[in-house]
Amino acid sequence: MQKRTLLNGQKFQITIKRLCHQLIENHTDFTNTVLIGIQPRGTYFADRVHQELSEILKTKSIKKGNLDITFFRDDFRRKDGLVTASSNTIDFIIEGKQVILIDDVLWTGRTIRAAMDALLAYGRPEKVELMVLIDRRFSRHLPIEPNYIGQQVDCVDSQKVKVSWKENEGEDKVILLSEPSTPK
Amino acid sequence: MAAEKLSTRHLLGIKDINLNDIELIFETADNFKDVINRPIKKVPSLRDITIANIFFENSTRTKLSFELAEKRLSADVVNFAASSSSVSKGETLIDTVNNILAMKVDMVVMRHPYAGAGVFLSKHIKAQIVNAGDGAHEHPTQALLDAYSIRQKLGDVRGKKVVIVGDILHSRVAISNILCLQMLGAEVMVCGPTTLIPKHIASLGVKVEHDLKKALNWCDVANMLRIQLERQDIKYFPSQREYAMMYGLNKQILDNLDKEIVVMHPGPINRGVEITSDVADSKQSIILEQVENGVAVRMAVLYLLASQND
């Protein structure tokens, strides 16, 4: 397995800071905007963005929730194994709010499609935007594009993008994993 | 974290599943409990599945609960009640079910008056079977939702003392409950008149007690079963009034205990017989929580079974 680091150290922090400032540009003080992290791995990103925004804006009132999409997936019964569900924690009203959906990696777009369905079960938001740390571009199965992008990468299907967070793996970094090419 | 999939294709009885399965069902039920408390109580998981509810015996709660669970998972549902069908014209069980399956049904939820009907069916047809009660044998989803309700109320089932009171002899709920609670690490006692306690029940590792007060003083949870008059071919006790005096749970008995116990009932309640109204409606009773949890637990069972389609 070959590894290539896409993002780490200071650049990682700068990327998150930049995304937060982009959010502030569009949503000013977040009175009508909520952050929703997609379970399981988008929640780390959402937590970090929430923390950073709270520091920049010096407020504790930005709302953040976690959304689980397991029961809305379109590959149930089409894929081996079961994906165990995670918890939903959305203790505020979505109706009429501007929602920022947050996930670590955007690939086919199917997760986001499911997330939009799952989100609508909580009410009708005024607007939904998408923020991702890594955008694997040119690989979408559905017409879905992010509004805020940490970094874009071009890679093939056999490669994997892995995002690690200080909170769960001890270090903030993004690596690209690829199988070494076998000589014919 | 529990295992990633169930060890079985059908849910025929608690006897056929293991601790991992139960934990997986409970964890999944937690998620579904969250779903059914949302403004929109429906998820699309089973939208390509058709489920037949085949009830050869009367049922209100179980049938409604299964039907709601199926609909909240977006499955297509067909209902069948034996009383209004060709069974009364002499059709056999396999013929009835095969005909229903010919209409492309993926899963069958069945209640039947004979023990083992679910097992028999699972050997002869391709669809997945969920046992919703077979004779005096098993009623696995009821046992799961009872244990789930205890877990929710007391935090854990392990180490808790549960007494099952009443008509143990004719009860499928009792057998499934005993097996399920023991697997989860609870101590189980049965209590009732000698005539309604099966002779060899102690071989399941349960305590037997004939004095209701002693039983209640021992337990953390009392599960009061209904006297199944419709199954009693002979007289097992002199009168309902006498049964109510000896084994009925009333407010006075409950208040005289040295501790606060949890009161459960699988329904339907015969108010004034096994339990009085003031107890059934008291804050110690979790009867309505059991009904609410029933839908979440059944959603979990159907979802997990459907996920191992092969």
C-alpha cells in the first residue's frame, strides 16, 4: 500500500480556518444557520469547525448536530454486511434554518443524497449547503457539488482517501492510499 | 459493540438466537426509537420488501405493532387473518402460505395456534419467517421488547430479579421471557397457582414460588401475565375472584413492599383479575412504554433480518 500525504500539520489548520471564514462570509453571525455533521466521520470535522467558529466569533450559541444516514442508504441489501447505525443528535428545529451539511470526504455523492433525505425527516430547511474537507472530483454518481471545499483531489476508484483526526487517531492528517501497480 | 449481523435468517424463537443477536437488536432498536419520535416517523430502508402478516389467531397489539413497524420502514404490507380466509374452507398451512408467496412476498410474520408452526414453515418456504407467537411455545419479539423495556427503565438487565406471575402453563410469553432474560444475565422466578406452573419448569433454571407476596419482595420487576381463559380446557382454579385474591396485584400489596418494583404486563389486561386498574395506571407500571418499545424492537428485528437477504 502506497501512502501520499495530502494535508497535515499547519496546512490542515489553515484549511479549516479558511473554510470557517468562508462560512462567516455567507452566514455572518449564524443566528439562522446550523451545522450538521454526517455520522460517523463527518462529526469530527463538524466538531472542529464548530470549535473554530466559536473562537473566531467569540460566541457559544452556534448550533451543531449529528445526523445518521444508515436507514436512508440506497445500498441496503445490495451490499454485503450490515452498516451499524450511529446516533442522531439534533436538539433544535431545522424548519426554516440554513443548514450546512458537513462530511469529511465527498466521493460518489450517494451519502449526501441519503443525508438530504434524512435531514428532511426533521423538517423543511430554508437552504442546505455542503462543506467537505476533501472533494474527490470527477467521480460523482449523482449531480451533487459542494459549496465549501478544503481540498480537491483527483484519484481513481481503487485509491482511498483517509482522514484522521486528533480526537480519534492522535493526528490531523489526510492521506491517499493506493495499491502498488502490479507489472504485467 | 455487538456483532455486525444476526446469526439467523429467521426469528423463530429466543432459543435460536444468541446474546450477540439480542445486543445488536437492542442497539438497532435505540436508533429506531429515535426515528419514531421524529416529526417524520418513516425511513425508506425496506422500500423494496413486501411483508405478509399472517395471523391464524386473534391479535390486536402484536399485529398493529408489526404493521406499524413495517410501515415505518416503508415496506409493502399485506394482511391476512385466518378467520376471514380460505383456511376456513380447508386449505393447509403450506398451501395458504405458498399462495401468498407466489405473490412475491419476502418476509412472513406469522402467529399460529400450534407450537412449531414457524419452524415447520421455515423448512418449506423461501421467505424469512418472524414468529409472532406459536401456541404455548414462543413469542420472541414480546420477550425482546420486555427485556428492552427493563433495560430502558433500570439501565441494565444483568443482575436484575424478574418474577413472571400468572398462567405460565399456557404462556408463550413466559417461555420466551425466561430464555431471553436469562441470556441477558437476569434471575427469573415464576409465580402462580400449582395448576398453572408446568411441572418441569425448574429445569430451565428458574425459581418457583407460589406465594405472591414473597415473590414480589424478592423481585425488582414483576411481569403480570394474563389468565388465558381461551386456552384453558379444564378448570385450573376455582374462580377468577379467588385467583384475583391470591395472585392479583393491587395497590395495597405494592405499597406494603419495602421497595419500589417495576410492573409490566404484555397485554391485553384483564383489569381486576391479574392486576387492578390503579396499579396498571400507576407510575410504577411501564405497560405503555412496553407498547412503544414494541414498535422500535420490531423495526430492529425486521431491518436486521432484511439486511441478510441472500
